[in-house]
Amino acid sequence: MTYPDHQAAASGVLTVSALNQAVGRMLERSFPLTWISGEISNFTRASSGHWYFTLKDDAAQVRAVMFRGRAQYAGFVPREGDKVEVRALVTLYAPRGDYQINVEAIRRAGVGQLFEAFQRLKEKLGAAGLFDQERKRALPMFARTIGIVTSPQAAALRDVLTALARRAPHVSVIVYPTLVQGQLAAEQITAAIESASRRAECDVLLVCRGGGSIEDLWCFNDEAVAYAIANCAMPVIAGIGHETDFTIADFAADLRAATPTAAAELAATPRADWLASLRADATDLQRAMRRRLNDAQQTLDGQARRLLSPAAQISQQRDRLRTHAMALTHANRAPLRQSRVAFDKWQARWSACRPDPAGLRGQLAAIGRRALLANRRQLEQRRDSLHALAAQLELLNPQRTLERGYAIVTDQRGAIVRAPGQLQPHTTVSVRLAEGRADLGIASVQPALD
């Protein structure tokens, strides 16, 4: 164990401060944050904002402190005798040596269990489809009768009736009395809703109650109440508690209102709004009828202007007939005139293009003479070219060279011998002459002398 006072530790003697600090650390390690239930007494709210109080039960008590940083999030200020549950750290206040708890969070006793039960029921009914948006019904546009499920002595009923009398005095109201708090309240609320659904004498049903604690509103967190609301024959508006209060009935209802008064305002459209809407509709209807009458009058005037006497109609028909006759005559003459003009044009073109046989015959004879002369001249030119080419060919004929005394020597393979180096002694060569050929043997070969 480590002590702040080193001299005391060295001598084996503890100071009071060291002892209290060591005990405080031991308590904090041994008791982590935990929930503790008890009754509030000696509650004091210091000017600093810290809360000091004693938490006790029938047999014991413990001092408690909740500092300002935590107290501002508590949501309520506890009073003497309140049953609460606190989440606290067990520690020791060293200056006085007092054992105490430092409170981190506080709630009313039983709220934790109730909230857990609320969450379980909400999840169960949600999984069953009781809160699905698809099954929510729309409120009637014009409710003639409104049913109210609440206590006849509740202030919520007076608020709802006052709001309905102010907004919609023409609406009838039926109250289905029931308890809204206590052990039998849930059963009576269920019976009242089922009775209203069975009797089907109202257009919309309000389930109302004023504000209160979670225990006061617990009867609206009942499964039977939720199913009664969901199975009701008419739409249901839940106006339970204040704006921050939520119950299972709120989720099961077709519409949730923040307060009972708000539920009444949602259920009934103000009479003044309906009258204003009716006046606007009447004005629109009058305007539409007036517009139709004006249109009909204009149509009638137009038809009257088009309506003529029989004599005028005959005169118009005669003029129309005369116009058609003139158009028909013009239509018959115009094509004939156009055809005559086109014929004259084609006749002129034919006359211009008509051939002259005598002239063409003379041209043909002249062309024939020119062609004959050209053919003759071309034939003579080609004959002269042929004679020249024959003479050249005759000059190049090897036979004429042989006739002049020359010979062509070929070896055994038939290759023409042009040099002595191609000959070998004791071989045979062929000699072609002008009038035949002879085979000769080579005795020796002498190279050419320069």
C-alpha cells in the first residue's frame, strides 16, 4: 500500500488523512457504480447547484451528494419522502471521515422496471404489426359525432368539451365513462373502447387523459387497451398526458395528439373554416354558372348572325352556283388551250429536228470515198513496211552467212563454239555448212596468238 505521507509510512504510523484516503480508494475499488433504492430525506439544494440528501430505508441510511454537473440532467427535483433509485459510487468524504455515495444518475423508484416492461410490450406489439403505418386510418373529413373515452371527473374532459364547443358547436359528443388511473382502469378503458366500436354511433373516437407520472398513465400501457384501439371500428385519436408523455395507446392509435385539447382540435374542423369553405365553393359555383351563361349567350349571338332569310339564302346559293359555273368553264378551256400550245411547240421542235435524206446521202457518199482512200493509203504504207522488214530479215538470215563461206561449229552438247578454249583434243565437233553438216575430230587445239 502506498501512502502520501512518506515519513509516516517510514515510521509505520498513519495520519488521519492517509487513513481516510486509503479507505476511500478501497471503497471505490470494492463498490463500482451500482443502483441503490431508498427514500429521500434531508434534501438540500445548495447555491452552487449541488444536491445533498440522505437516502434511507426502514433499517439504515446513507449520506448522498449529487454534483451540479449531474443534477442538471436529472429531469426532476426530488422532494422529502420520494422513493428513488440512484446510480452511485460508494466513497468516503475524507475531511469529515464520513462514508457517503456520489450520485451519478437518479430516477423515481420503479421507473426502471416500468420502462423495461413498456419496451418489452412495445417490441411485442410492434412485431405483431399493431403499429404499422399501413393500418393507420385517415380521419373523416366531416365528423358529425365524436366519442370520448375518459373519466367524467377528469379535467381532460372539460378541456376537450371546451375546445369542441369553441371550434365546432355543431358536433355531437358522446362520452364513454371509465377510470383513467388505478388497477381497474385498463380493464374499464378496454371495455369503453369496445363498447364505442360495437355501438358505432360516432365518426371518430378520442381516448383522453391529463398529465401525470408514469405510474398514473400506466393503464394506457396495457396490451388489451392497445388491441381494443387497433380493432376499433372508427379511427382513434390518443390524447394522453403532455407532449413528452408516450404510451402504448399512442402508438396503437391512428393519430397521436400532444394533449387532450390538441386531440379535440384534430378531430373536428372549426365551424368557421367549414362555413368559409362553403362560401368559397358557392362563389366558385356562381362564377362557373355565370361563365357558362355568358358563353351560351355568345354562342347564341353567333348562331343568330349566321341565320339568314330564305330569299337571302337563295341569292347566296345563286351567286355560289354562278361562281362554280364560271370556274368549271375556265377549268375546261384552260387545259385545251394548254394542250394546243404544247402541240404547236412539239410540232416546231419536230420540224427543226426532221432529217434531210438527200443531204445525208451525199454526206454518206463523201464519207465512203474518204474511207476508201484512207484504207488504200494505209494498205500501201503497211505493204512498204512489210517489204522493208522482209529485207532486214533476209539480211539477218544465218543461211545467207553460210552461203558466203562461213560455218557454225557446235560441240557434242550442241553448244555453239566461239573460242578455242571450248575445244578439247581428241573430241568431236559438228560443223554446219550452207549445204549440210559434217562431224570432225579435234587432233589438237592451238591457242590464239596475239
